[in-house]
Amino acid sequence: MSRILFVDDDPRLLQGLKRLTISRGSTWHCDFALSGAEGLSFLRQGAYDIVISDMQMPRMNGAEFLEQVRILSPQAVRIVLSGYSHIESIVSVAGSAHQYLAKPCSFEQLMGVIVRALALRQSFSRTALHSIVGKLHALPSPSERYTRLLALLESPLTSTDALATVMKDDIAMVAEVLKLTNSQYFALTNTATSIEQAIRLLGTDIIRMLVFNVGIFSSFKLTGPAAILMGALQARAMRLSTECAGRAADAGLPSTTVQMARIAGMLCEIGVLVLLNDVPQSYTKLACDTADTGLRLLEAEQESMGINHAELGAYLLGLWGFQDDIVWALTALSPCAPAGHDPGPIAPILQNLLAEDPLEYTTQSLAAPA
């Protein structure tokens, strides 16, 4: 049975949700809390698969509540359902919520988001995977790139084009910005198909708030093999992004699919960043050992940790609302990909690319003597 917690200070809304969710019968167990404090009390009594919270509540707002959920119950999917439009408040929840739904929200739309999130959890059923992805607040970027971004944002005259020049080649920044523009965080009329378009849609003021007020991007000061691995990932991401989009275009796929292929190529190894952020020392050692023995990195991860970076990345992007063709293309790279899903048109392109240019070849340098 799936467990879902709704938190909102409007008792009429909660009563309406209670009536509507009864139709799910015994497949869902739903609890309803009138405040963040009551919601935390429910969480201390048992784990939930999904937590859905209003933003504007007295004493503890949605951002504060969901941050506590992230710490206390990281495996839970966190969704904001709010009609509050104050930009600073919306920005404040960007690091704690996986998705944002704007009120008024139809029951069908809300149910669609919940059903998709539960299906993702079922497809990627390992608790360790849920917790590693769920406790994530910000993905790391190389310190020099982060410093360049800060310098640009300190100037009131910085343009979106200048920001795009720094951000478009960074895996973490691309993922975070596309997460925001492809959800309902800022009630944008268009979704973004490129980092340049995403930055233009958000604008410099919102990006400035995301960086300075929320810390949605983080600096990762790496040395030795970890720095080599990070550098290799960034360089590969740009190369794979261009090549994946090119092959999709050559195959005659629609322009929207070509743009999704570009994003899939850029983010196909985002799960490595998640692991570097979560367990930097042990993961770098694993990468070094893999390079030294010639094992496939995905298989070595699976054998050592019971999870791998392909499914970590797919689950993360799925929670963030990325398109199914991107999510299942990453999933298809996993040595234990869940069955029953159409991988879509991007998956074979990405699989062929990584077969020709596997991450293992790049990490051979990690095993070389210093």
C-alpha cells in the first residue's frame, strides 16, 4: 500500500482531497495534516512515499516543512501544491521540493503527478536509491565554474547570454535550471528545450536568488582522482550531448525529440555526480579500482553498492518531472533496468554512443600513478 501525506492549513481543501482520494480504495493510505508541525508528527510515526504540502502556512511554511521532510524522511517524494505566487517564497522551496504544482490544480493533474511518482518508486524500488536521491539538496559543480557564476551574478549588468556561457556546459547547472523551467515553479507559459532558453525564461534576477538565497548550486572542491573524474564527466557530457542530438537528427526524429536527445546526452551520467556528492571518498576509490581492473563502472557500482549511476540519474530526473523519453533512455543504460517500459527512441542512440565511448575508458587515467 502506498502512503501519502497531505499538509495544508485549509481544512476545506483537505476534506476535498480526502473525498477524492477515497476512490483509490485500499491501494493508498492517505493522512491529512493542518500544519507543518502536525505533518512532522505523522512522519515520526511512519514513513511516507509522497508528501504534498502547501507553501503558505502559519508558523512553519512549506519550504521549512519540506526541508525537515528531506532530513527526517529523505526517501519520500516531496511536492508543493500552492497558490502562493510571491517569487521569493517560490524560490525558497526550489532546493527542497522535487516538483511544484500551482493552484488551482485539477484533481486529474494532481492524480497524474502522484501516480507517476509512485510508478517511478515501484520501477526503482531500492530504498537506498530513494534515500540517496531524496536527501539531495544541490548537485555539485566544479569550484572554478561556480566561482565564475558568482562573479557574473554580482554584477547587475550581467546578461542571460553571459550566464548561459558559464552554465550550459555544467551538468548540475543544466539539470537544476531545466527542473525549474519544466515544472510549474514560476508559472512559465513555455517549457525549455535548451539551457539557453531556460535561462532566458527564468531571467537573471531569479537565478541570482536561486544562487544566493537558496544555494541551489554548490561548489565541489575536488582534488586528485575525484577532480580528474569530475573533469572527465563534464567534457564527456558536452560531447555526448552534441553527438546524441546529431544522431537523433540524422535518424529523422522530430525536432522536439532531437532536443530531448541533447538533454539526455548531457545528463546521462548525472548519477555519478549524485554519488560523488553522497560518498565522495568511497566512490572515487571504486572508480579507481574499476579503472585498474578494467571492470565496467556500472557493473562495479551495482556489485559494490547495489545501485548504479544510470538508475540514480533516471530516478532523479523522473522526480524532477523530466520527459519520459529522457528518463527511460537513462534507465536503459542500467545493467538491471526494470522491465515493462518502452525505452523510447533516444535509448538506442545513447546506448550505442556509450558503447563506443564508455566512461571506463575515460577513468583509466584514475589508475595511473600520480
